[in-house]
Amino acid sequence: MAPVTTTQRTVLAGARVVLPSGVVEGGRIAVEGTRIAADTGPLPDDVVLDLSAGHTVVPGFVDIHNHGGGGASFTSGTAEDILTGVRTHREHGTTTVVASTVTENLETLAGRAALLSELVEQGDLAGIHFEGPFIAPCRNGAHDEGLLRHPDPVDVRKLVEAARGTAKMLTLAAELPGGIDSVRRLAALGVIAAIGVAIALLAGFRLAFGTRVVAGFAAVAMIVMVGILSLLGAGGSVIIPWNGPGITWQIAPTIVAVVVLAW
């Protein structure tokens, strides 16, 4: 009879374990290889790690907008450079990473997508997020303004096809010429259209979805976010202060929301 082989388990014991259903004090997590396994109770060959001294175990963090890490960039360099960034994030608790690009010409972006897609297929990345070049010039931030362009469904398809099924999201300014058609093309291709880096975010939602409902939800979220950023932190700091510019930041979203929803 052939011998029965079993994978030795590592058991994380005694820690606070954060689960969707709540926090378990003094929990146990059994790990076989790289997978969490069902814990059927202690086994003779278990390697037990005592984490009872104030440790908390949580699910791995998920980052859907990330340009690199550990001194490496997802937008340039070799596959090994990209893996350096992935390993850095894993060491700090982020176990799922979507690689984000930055604005470049379409040929360069297509080539980068081909490389990133290989790492997605290997399981190192969770997908590709195209940020640019279809963003508003007046909100370009770190993006090269000379490389920005209006959204075009043909260009959008070119990038998505270069990613070979691994594209998860594409950021664009929906209010630019070609924006709405590009959003529809992305939806047809099964890729999320991230309405961002826009001149008028709420107006973009209103145009993209043709309804006030989505824009209304976005308006509420924006107003709540601004309100939270206006609150004092534990150390007494505040991101949006109570001064002239700060008051403008707090009032303007409400005015914009009313105008867009009344439109």
C-alpha cells in the first residue's frame, strides 16, 4: 500500500481573529501551504504559533489603485521590479493588488498591459487599472498633460484587449467628448468605468447613467465625506479647517449637488 502523505499544518493560536461575523477572542487559524484550511482540531504534526500576546489576525487588505511599492513602479521596469512592489505590499498586509498605470501614449500603455497581464495570469496581481490618458487636463495632477486625450471607444477597446481579459477598471472623465460612449463600451467589455479626475464628477455620473439616482447617491457620499474630513481627529487635527477655503469646501458640494440633481 502506498504511504498516505499529508501536508503539515501551521496553526495560529490565541490571537484575536477578525471575521465577517465578528471578532473571535483566542481564535485558531489552520494553514496548509499557502491556504487557510478547515480547523478540525489539534493534530499531532501541527506547528503551533502562539499569538496570544496581543496579536490580531485580519483578512488581507485589498488595494484596487496602486502604482507600485518598495521603490519599484508598476508603470515602468521589468517583471521583477513589479514583483518587488507586490512583495512589499504583501509584507505589510495587502494580499490583493490591482496594478494601476499612469498616462502614456497608447502603444506604451498597451505594452505595459501585456506585461502586467502575465503577472495577473500567474496570480501575482489581481488585475489592471488604467488611469489615464482619458482625464481632464485641468485635473491632470501628476499625469503628463501633453499625453492626455479625449476618451474614444476605439482606444478604450485597444487597451482592454491588450490586457487580455485582466483589465478591471479604467478611469476617465465622462464629461469629455466621447466619454459617455466610452463608458458604454467599457460596460459592454465587462470593465468598470471609474468616473474620476473629472471637471464635474456629479455631472459625469448624471450623463453616464442618464438618471438622477446614481448622481444622488454620489452626491450624498461626497457630502458625507467632506463632513467627516471636517471633524477634529483624536489629536485635534482637521483636514478641512474652519476658515474661508474650508467653509467653501464644505458648502460647495451641496450647491453642486442641488444644481446637478435639478438639471
